[in-house]
Amino acid sequence: MHLTSVLISGGTIITMDEHRRVIKDGAVLVQDDRIAHVGKATEVTKTPNVELEIDAEGMLILPGLIDTHVHLAQALIRGCADDTSLVDWLQRFVWPLQGNFDGEDGRVSAELCMLEMIKSGTTTFLESLLHSRYGFDGIAESLEKSGMRGVLSKTVMGLPGYGSEESIMHPGMIEDPETCLREVEDHFKRWNGAANGRIRVWYGARSLGGCTPELYKRIAHGAARLGTGVTMHLSEVQEDVRYAQKQFSKMPAEFMDQVGLVGRNVVFAHGVWLTESEWQILAKKGASVAHCPSSNMKLASGIASVPEMLRTGVNISLGCDGGPSNNCYDLIREMKTASLLQKARLLDPLVMDAPTVLEIATINGATALGLQKEIGTVEIGKKADLILVRARKPHLIPDINAVSNLVYSAHGEDVDTVIIDGKMVMEDRVVKTLDESRILREADERSTKLLERSGVEIGHKWPVV
């Protein structure tokens, strides 16, 4: 629904602005795709051309959440790769399944993922690795239709391995490096800046063992020439560190710096095993780390040193990762996990408090994507990417501390309304841009056929009759 003027009033605004103001009985005026006014409801004058008034009494109003590490094509294989280590997870389950994808599988998986993200308050995401067989154009078209803001990263690879595990990638996942580089440029020309700027195209570099040093350098040069970004997995597991030391006599981030892939336009996913000297490199160069706590716990990869990296000056954002590694794309739930995990790791109840975690999920995410001047806060002149969360629920009462309740008590199903780029994307939990019933039906049908086609068997500990 396209509206030129919307007035949202009566709710509690968590602005995330420079002063981190929380405005009770607040109001936000949206004009076209921008925020025109923010303040107390009594201060915002209703203009004659307001087309829609939203009564937000009993709701929280905040910037849309930003997920900086997403695998759109893994929503379709949720529940297909549980309780195993990362390399085994890739070799036995994820790669054989995704290596049998076709373009329709990619489209439906992306739609399922975006539907879940919208319904849990995520308005912007960074897709990490889109292989050609997933159908980049079809996914981009679905993104345009969804109304979301998204960065689509086209996979660039040169070697079919992971770390020192050579030639373990499923044949259906292997791509030629020259074709990869050419496709990035083709997709960039067609899609970067499309949908009123909602769609961007980045390079998705494969992790160590998946690219040669020369290919990493070409990715860095290409990104600089196009003025775009790069994302890749880095130091997710200890094998990444062992591989970098064996092959290059350097730590992973030191090597990436050597090939020119550390900078403000780079988002590294995970960063679990980065060292203090590597944090300093990332902080100095302005690179970001997308923290994925649930995925790291489920795959037993380790626990990233997030509070320490923040203190060093590294920009930390938040990511849900994928359907078989996290098993959901609910960034609200991920915020609580991110907080409690660090408190338990450090035996320190003061670290990763609720305000810090909300920063990671909003303004830090915007910074990671180079969009901090456009999104991530509720401020005049920013893009109107807003979510309304119902706060009059038993698990969110009493209403003493809005930020605490949001991070520690809320979940995705509390999100009532989603506005992106000034357009109503979800209202009263009904997504207006995507056909939910069709997507759920097609996802079930296609996942069943995918399992049959791939030959991957999913074991069940309990009898299914």
C-alpha cells in the first residue's frame, strides 16, 4: 500500500537517535518515503493531507531491525541439518541439498525467508552467498515485490573446498571464478539501486579455502571500482585459523587485510576466533562483524568475543544466518540470545545490556551496510523504515522499561505493523506484499521434492507414523 502521508501516534518511540531518546506518548509523521517529524504526540500537528492515522497506543515504535547475515536459500532446508559440526553439516546436508536447487526453489526459499523476516520486524537484510543456480533475478524480483530493503551478494568462488578440506563441495555448487565475477557486474548493472534504492548488489566471497589470494584481490578491486561492498564468512570455526596459518602464515583477518579485503565496505560473518590483534585491524579499517550467536551455538563453532570487540572499536551487527543453522529468522529472539550468551561466557551480568544489543540490531547494522545516514534510527529525514510492536501483552507487562522488555521479553510475533520506505508492508500481522498461503504451500511441496531429488536422508530419533 503506497501512502504519501502517515501519522503514527500514541505509542512509545525508541528513537535510537544520537541521544537514544525514548519518547512516551510519541508521534511519527511520515511523508512519502521519509520521516518528517518525531516528538510528543501533542507536538506533531496533523496536516490536512494525512491519508492514514495509526493509533499506536500500547505499542512500541522503533526503527526496522537489520539482519546482516542471512542465507535466503536456506529457508527451504530448515530442519534438514541438525546436530552436526560445520564441515559435516556442509558436506553431507547443506551443499547436496542446495546443489540440487533450481531457480524456483531459490525463489520460494527467498520468499519464505522474507515473509518470516517481515513478520518478525526485520526490514533490511544482507544476503551472504547467492549461487547462480538459485536464480538471482528471480530472487531480486521477489525482493522488489516484498517491499523489503536488501543487499544481495552474488557468490564468487575459485576452489571447491572449505579450509584444508579440499574438493568437498557438491558438484552442483561449484562455479567458475570468471563467470562469478562477470555475473556480479551484470547483476550490479541491472539491480543495484533498483526499487527506489531498496536493492543493492555486493560481492559474496567464499570463505578461506574457497578462493585463491589472487581472486580475493580481484574481488577487492572490483568492489572499489563499482563502489559496492563485500561480505564473507571469517573465523567461524577453528579450522579457518589453522588454514590461514598453514597456507599464509597469518591469522585470517591479517591475510584478508593483505589482499585488500578489510574496509568500511566489508562485513565479515561470525568472527568467532578472531584475536585481539585482528580486532584492532578491523577497528582501524572500519570493517564490521556480523555476530550470529544462535548459529554459532547450534553448530558448536564457539562464542565470539563481542564485548571485547566493541570495546576495541569494531562495529558489531547481528545476524540470524540460515534455516538449518539457526532454524529461524527472528532477530528479536536473536537479540536476547546475543545478550545472555555473553553474560554467561564472561560471568558478568553487566556486559551486553539491552540498549547495547538493540544498537547492534539497528544503527550498527545500518553502519555495516553503509546506510547509517538513511536507516537505523527514527529521526527526521531518515527513510521511513518503522516497526510497531504490541506491548500490551502478559509477557511485556509491566511497562517499566521499554528497551528491556523488547530485548528480553518480546518475540517476533509481537510485531504488529511494518512500514518500509514509507509503504505499509504489514498491518495487523497481515503481510500485504507477499501471498503467505501460497508461499507456505509451495515451500512444503518444493522441499519434499528437493529431498527426493538430492537423495539426502533426514533421520528421526523418534518414530514418525
